[in-house]
Amino acid sequence: MKDLIGVYGASGFGREVAPLVRLAKGSERIVFIDDRPQADLLNGLPVWTFEQFLDEPASRKAAVLAIADGAVRARLDERCREHRIDSIGIEHPSVVRLDDVVIGDGAVLCSFVTITSNVRIGRSFHANIYSYVAHDCRIGDFVTFAPKVCCNGNVHVHDGAYIGTGAVIRQGTPEKPLVIGAGAVVGMGAVVTKDVAPGATVVGNPARPLVKG
């Protein structure tokens, strides 16, 4: 009996992740998992509810969490753990890792992602296409990098932060790393030149707290 792998999330990002799973796990059974399926079949793969996934016989079950929202990803990770489903990582062959890189379980690393040297990354990290993480960075759990994020050296990104498309994070120093707080959101195209408080949303160049009208 073959293993069963579920791509959890059948939205846009899930449809981008599924081909990476097929590429890496071509001989295994692969399905989408979605809590509110809109179709029975998507891009050639069955779409099941989580309950259907649980009920299906398999020698081993695993899930790739393909939800961009880190808080949702954390809840799904907990759900999978409760049912003894492994949360596994996946990466495109074009990903570049240099020296002394440690990445936690469940990472999704898309095409042309680069992670340089002496980097520590927590669980369920998402790095979308063309993002990079430079030397001596520390990335927490359930952090999301949208496409083309430029995270320069000596940056600490805490749990659950979301970094938008094309954002640039200025390099810190060993003595004073630049810090993105837990649950913070960095807007699309923002240029971050100083620390971002936990839970804050920053936008613009240079990045400033978002003022809601």
C-alpha cells in the first residue's frame, strides 16, 4: 500500500505547491485537502475533506501545509499532529542552500529560493518564488515570505510574521540584528529599515506603521 500525501489547501498557493509535491513524490498518492471543497477534482488531483483523508487507508499519511496565513497554518499543523499525520516539507530542485543551514519540519521552498549561510529557520516556513534569506538570519515558526522577499543578513523574524511580495529588509549587525516581531505584517514592496513591533503592519519606503482611516 502506497503512502498518501495531502496538499492542505486547494487555493492558488496550494495549486502551485502540488506540482512540487508531484515532482518530489511522484510514486505516491497525492490529493488536495480542503475544508470546503469547491470541486471533486482539481488539476488532475482529487479534492478531499480532512475527514475523507483520515478515512482513506494508507501505509503512511503526511500533509504539506499550503496555506499562506501562518496562524491558519499553525492550527492545521496542530490538527494534523492530533491525528498523527506528519507535516512534511517540500522544495523545488532549484533551491540553493549554502553552509550551515538548519530548517525545521514542514518548510515549503518554491522555485529559485536562496538560503545562504549560518541560517536557522523554524517549523513550517514558506518561501515563495525568488525569495532569499541571507547570512546569520533567524526565522521563527510559521513565517511566510511572499515572492521576491529580500531578507538581508542578521535579521530576526519572529513566529507568524508575514512578509509581502517584493519587500526588502535591511541588514542588521551581529550586535544589533534587525527584528520583525511575532505576527507582524510587512506590506508588498515595503523597505524595512528598522525594527517592526509584534503584531504591527508596516508599509512603504521606508516602512512605517499602517494608519487606518
